Amino acid sequence: MVPALVYACSGGGGASPDRPDATTDAADAAAVDSFDPPFDATPPLDSPFGWDVTGVDATIAHPCNLPGSIQYTATGVVVVPGGSTSYPDLDYLTVPTGFCVHYYGTVGNGRQLRFAPGGELFIASPTTSTTGGGLGGLSAIAVLPDDDHDGVADSVLTFLGSLPSTQGLLFAGGFLYYQDATRIMRMPYAVGDRAPSGASQEVADISIYTSIAHWPKTLDIADDGTMYVGNGGDQGEACDPLHPFHGGILQLDGTAGGTPVAKGFRNPIAVRCARGHNRCFAVELGKDSSMAPDFGREKIVPIRQGDDWGFPCCATENTPFAGITPTPNCATVAAETESFYIGNTPFGIDFEPGSWPAPWTGNAIVTLHGSFGLWTGARVVSIAMDPTTGLPLPGSDLDGGNTGSLSDFATGWDDGRRDHGRPASLAFSTDGRLFLGNDSDGTIVWIAPLTL
């Protein structure tokens, strides 16, 4: 299959007064005069999209045996001795029996985690105001290497600075793609880079609609090479019979601003693709305070061409928001299978790569950010996936408890104390550890099965 991501020259990415690290001289400009596709063919599923990682190994054997690991065993909680006394207290966390938790590092307002092809953890740390209220951002993309494989970041290195409005991160086809406000940029990336090795280029300027509140633009790439990016709408939008594209998902296909794929979103806070079925998903934060009588809900939905997910007219299929005159027709609105109570705030999603034991094998893992100011509902949940279709099996917590495929995986943030922050970003490493970022207090932890 020919990849859908094909770039034409956009003329962006040159030097700017506040971005000295993006300076492009005449030779660089000639070299990046036009974009090439990230790959020549569909990459193998066991390859991180064409990267040559021969000889690179950032995995850790038996990570739960590392000093400082908090093991949840059948006979109780065991802390592996030797961990530093400087690690933050993680006693409030509860994970299933057979797993462990370990501190990794701290980065203020960490909003997106991604692993480079060599295994280093990258994190987007903005300073532009976010609805999550995180503080202490670096206005940068940082890298947290663990060269000594002790399970803890050796340092926090600024990879790319002067980025107050950054969240989206993606490694693909020899490039690091990243968000700079409304622009999606890319720069050459070689395995092991911990500083830029080439000039940045503008891939697209996502200006079809700009929301001051919901500015993050997360992105990912499907098995077939199609790249998707989210764009936020606004809470106070009025229902328009023409229903123009505001919040939704676009495809990066060489057009200057991307091509709309699916609309009817208020705030698609996360975009992530699962491997094996060419499936990508968006996490939608629905209309605030829109529970009964409005039937509002947060959603996790597949990204499909032409779908309309209803906002600002409809809560879901055949269900208009209350008080809208004339009553909108919601018959053609897409119906979600994963629904969340407004305020539980699904925030990030990734997919277990196959190394965890049942019943977690292959599941989608989702962070719930919880209710702002209260942290009510903050936790990490698991959603069982259909191995045949690659779609999540139906699940919901709309009625105050988990039903269907939805189950709690990690809890403890929602204990009424509001002093543990709340889970935000997440990403699986190549060795099967689940890394969780906390944009409130900056801590990053990882969770792994004892059998890994």
C-alpha cells in the first residue's frame, strides 16, 4: 500500500527571532526545499517505522527487581531495597497484584510522552496555559535518558527549547514531528540524538480553526503511513445547521493546513494508533457540565473518514443537547462504544504491546485526568480490545461504575487529599513498561508486570 503521507514544499521552518535552534542557512534551505514521504512502503509491524536500530537496546531485563521498585505481590507490598531516599512517596498508588511501580523522573507540566527509536523518553513540557492547570513547564521538548539502566532518568536534557505551546510528539521515518503552537514541524532525527542534528521544517499550519483553550495538537501515524492530528473546538460554540469543521481530526497530506477527516469534537486531547489493524483513535473531552439532562459524555472513538461526533449540537447518536432550538437532527452522528462521565476526563491512551499477562494483554490503557480542582475520577483504566477487529469492546463509566470492557488498572490519585497530582500522559516502552506522566506535580513513574 502506498503511504498517504506525501508532502509538498510549504516554505516554512526558517529562522525566527525566538527560535535560534531552528535557524536554516542557505545549504539547509536547499536540502529541505521539498518534503519526501517518511517511508517508501508500509513498514513492518515489528519495526518502529523504518528505523535502523541495530545494536541499540534500551530494554531492562526484570525491571521490577530494580532497587526502589514497589512490588504488589500475593502476600503484600514489597519494596526492593536500595532505592534512593530522594524518590517521591508513591505509597498512595495501587496497581494489580503481579505488577510493580517505580519512580523515573520529574518534569513540570509534562503533557505528552514518546519514546525515541533508541529507547530514550521524550516529553513535551509547555508553559502556555492548559486546562489541566499544570505548572512548572520547561517551554521545551525534553529527553530523559537512562543510560545506566537503573530504571531512573539520568538527567533532564532540553532537546528543543522556545516552545511554549507544544504537546504533539511523534517519531517517524527518520524525523521527529512536533507541535509549535498551530504549526506541525519536523526535523531530522537519528537514533541516539539528544540535540537537534538538522533544521526544522513546517509540515502544516493547523489554522482551519484556532481555540485558545484547546490548543494542543497531538498526532500519530497509522500502519499504512497516514498521519493524523487533532484540532480543538470551544466550549461555548453554538449549534450551527451548517456544522463547519472546528474541533476534529485532520490528515497531514501535503496541503498547507491538513485535510479534515472527522469533525464534531470539542477537545480531541489525544490521538494514538494501535498496531496490527491499521486503526487510530481519538480521545474526546466532551461538553463541560453536560450530564443530565444533556446526556453528555467523554469518548474514545476510532478515526474514520467522514464521521461527525456531534459537538456542539449532539451528545451522541440520536441525542441532541438540551435547549437547542430548533432541535438538531442527530440521526447521522456517529455512536461511540467507549463512554466516560463528564469530568472523569480521559486524557491519554496507548496500547499494551503483548508482553503483559492476562487479562491485560493487548488492552488499551487510558489515563483519566479527573475533575479539575477535585481530582475526582482520576485513575488509570484498561479497555479490552477485540483481537479480530482491533476495536475496543464496549465499555462505560457513565453510571458511576465500570461496565463492559472497562476496568480500573491503577488508582490512588482520587483519595480526597489532592496532593498526588493526577495522571496525564502515558506511553509504553519497547520493553513493555508503562510510563505515566503527571502534569500536576511533574512526576513520571513506570509500571511493569513482575513477570517481565
